[in-house]
Amino acid sequence: MDGDNFSEISCRESLPCRLLLYGRRKRDSPTTSAGISSHSSLARSPREEATNPQLPYLFRPPSTILSSTCHTEADIISTVEFNSSGELLATGDKGGRVVVFQREQESKSQPQRRGEYNVYSTFQSHEPEFDYLKSLEIEEKINKIKWLPQQNAAYFLLSTNDKTVKLWKISERDKRPEGYNLKDEDGRIRNPSTITSLRVPVLQPMDLMVEATARRVFSNAHTYHINSISVNSDLQTFISTDDLRVNLWNLEITDRSFNIVDIKPANMEELTEVITSAEFHPQQCHTFAYSSSKGSIRLCDMRQAALCDKHCKYFEEPEDPSTRSFFSEIISSISDVKFSHNGRYLMTRDYLTVKVWDLQMENKPLETYQVHDYLRGKLCSLYENDCIFDKFECVWNGSDSVIMTGSYNNFFRMFDRNTKRDVTLEASRENSKPRAILKPRKVCVGGKRRKDEISVDSLDFSKKILHTTWHPHENIIAVAATNNLYIFQDKVN
């Protein structure tokens, strides 16, 4: 980097302020295609296993669940989440819509349809709003979706935009009441003087209808934009997190919440870090963790104090002074934090790596996986085009043995914690031929490029996979690539 460029970068706004303000003005460029695709399968022959020592996960794309010809930014998928059983998959987009997919029932006559998901319900979760007191436009974009464990025949999920969290009930109705006394079959009110006898209303069969109803609206509690929500294991409370605060809500109470973390300084000029993500422990209802833009994770216990400003554990990896650069603070910012299903580990994603932390060891991560280390030499250009501020998510598989996260060029990475193998796969319509194996991809950094490799200079940074989710019990994954949702599954026999 020459001196002129370095001086130009140094005079820009400081990191904490930029991180705080960046989410307000960033817009992804719309793509030219959209659709939802389902892909399978996870299979590998013994010969392939010997010649390609990667993860035992190769994917084959068969069919398209949903196609559309939308070209607007509103159709870009902004979050994706399986429910606790894996039977439903919800996506949210920048237009404030939530689309719920339901898994096809397994059939002996059509075993190839196992794992396919079809549209179950679509509804408008949030609308654009305007805060007249602050002269602030509130986007309808869905930032996060979290399912509540199913308690009865209906399904419940939480969805949030920048300011408001909503609790939605999704239920089925296949009967309708008929035979009212005070209104006719068209719904018009009858004249009471014409009623000469009383009828007992009856339920008549009708076509199945899936209804989405907003049961609770949790609003007016966040000054800054909400970046994450998490449902507690007690099934009674949840947290919503913005850049400087974490609020605790009761699912039955909408008019008040409890502020349990507040890192806002008295003087905003002294702001040095912001909260980037937070999540409840999967078993301990009093424990939660939140990450920061400085690359640290704090574990808090709500039994210690009402305000959890003092953490009980602090996880941070010491920085190597020899590798420090202008971009060190930016790339160390954690974009996602996830507890493992067994509650023993924490997984964090920063710009270049995924790290796994043991809750009993605070001084360094247990495992570190390089996601796209070949981009280290391109940090300057990534800063100039704002890609360095992209927020990638990470996810565990059902047994906590494999982790997955996204990258650029519609690549996504999978790491096997037991064998230490990794694989890079691409979610793309161009190479999605029916029943064809989706082959691993490799990126060439320098020197002579092989036929099946792609040069790091050829990567398309406008195509990125930020949002991924894994079925809680099976090897089925969902990957959001701008306007497209790809669903991959293991081999269909």
C-alpha cells in the first residue's frame, strides 16, 4: 500500500463510529435473478474419498421449489432459520416479508422427494415506518427470525426489523362454522324480528388455509438498530440486542422490558466498541453471551445482578503485534456468536475466521478455522468497496461435529471438527444440473492456476453467502445467496 492511500484511509471515521453507523447506510446491490432452489445430495464414492480428502459432504441439485422473476432489492434474503423439528424453514427478506416452507412427507413411491420444502405460508411481517421525532426512516427489512419450540398444533416465531419485534402465530384451518342465528351465510346481519327459531352452528369442511396472525408486538425499547434476538430455554423470555444494549422481554408482556446490558458511555466520544450479537445458553436459562466489535465475547449470569454490566467470563484471543495492521480491528469484529447444542462450546465468526471456544478456557480459542485467508492481501480494496464490513453468520450441525459459514462468489465453507477436513462448495444456478454432484471448489492465490480452480482475482464480491442454517437433526442445510435460497440434503437412496 502506498503512502497516499494509507493517509487517505487513516483520515476516515474511527472504527467504533463507523461500525455503529455503517448498518444504517449500507445497501446490497440487487441481483438480476431470484428464486428458491432445492438441492441434494450428500454422497461420495470410495474412489472419490481416496482422491479427494475433504469432508464427506458433496451435494447434488435436483429440482426447483420456487422460481420468480423479481429484480428488486426487496427480494434479497436477509435471514433464514429452521424450526426446532426441522419440518419448517423460514426466510425473511429486505421487503419485510416472511416465507415459511414445509418439508414434504416421506413417500415410499417417491423417495427422491424426501427433504424437499414447499411454500407453506407467506405474510408481510413488517412495513416501512417513519420516526417523526427523530426524522428517521425505519426499514421493513427482517433482521432475524427465531422459532419458539412447538407446544401445540400451531407454530410461533419471532421476527424483528431494526426497531420492532413481533410474535407471529402460524396455524391451519380446514373447517368453517355455518348456521349462525344473527347473520346469514354471506355474513350479513339478519333482522332479529325475522328469526323464528334457533339454530346450532356446525363446522363444515373447507380447503386447508394457513393463517399468520401477529399475537404480540414488542416495540419502543431500542434507540439503536436491533441486530439479534434469542429465545430463552425457559420458553417465557427472550432478549433483543442492539449496538449498545441488551433487553430482556417476557413473551406475554409487550409494554415493558428490562435492560440487562448497557455499554453506552456517558460521553459518546468515548465509545470504543459496540455489541454485534447475543444468544442465550441452550440449557441454562440464566446464562447468555454477547460479542463485540473488538473481537471479544462476554458470558453473563443473570443471577448475579439485575444489570449484567459485569461479565462472569471474558473470551478474547491476544493479538500478535507482528501481524497488526490498519485493518486489524475491523477484521477482528465478531459478526455472529452461537452456542453449541450441548452448551459446552461457543462459536464465533469474524471476517476471516471461525473460532470455537471452550466455556472453561477463556484465554484462547480451542479451534480456529481459516474461511478465506486468501483475502488477507486484498483488505485495502475490500475496505474501499465496504465488503470488509459484511456480517457473515455461522452454524453448527445437529451433533456439533461440523460447522458451516459463508464466503464470497456464492461459496460456503464446511469444517469437520473431528477429522480437521474442510470443503468449499458453491451455491449457483449455473452449475446446478439435475442429479449432478456439486464438486468442491478451490481458490488459486498465485502461480499457475489449475483447470478446476478459480483465481482470487476472479471472485465476485457482489455474490456473497451471509446467511446459513442447518437442520437440527439431519444433514439438510439451507443457504441464502442474495435472492436465491438453496436447500441441500444428504443422498437419497
